[in-house]
Amino acid sequence: MAEPTPYRPRCISLTCKSMQVWGEDFENDPEYQAGMVEFWCTETFKNLGPDDGDVNLEACCNKERKCFREF
């Protein structure tokens, strides 16, 4: 059995298709491929956040980002 991924805070505005279907278990979606998923921000509905920065899992887990609101 795989080890559970440790909790890593992410922005509440980050979403992708896998998150909407699988919820918090989105990384186990058979169609999910790290680095190949299209994330978007629910504040802007684009792949750019309110701070004009990229929207992806890595960038949107950065608490130092101005628009970050913890999930």
C-alpha cells in the first residue's frame, strides 16, 4: 500500500478537473498526470492567478504568494 502524501497547504482557489471529480483524492484519478493537468484559479477562471502568476499545484502551495488563501 502506498504511503499517504503528507498534508501540504494549498490555495482554496486552485482547481482542476480531477479535483472536481475526485475531491481530495484527485492524485489517484487514473487520468491525473502530474505536470500534465490543467489547473485554473476560481478567482480569475484562468491559468493565471489574481497576482498574474502561474496557476499550478506547486505555485499555489506557496504561502508567500499574495493571493494565497489556505484551503
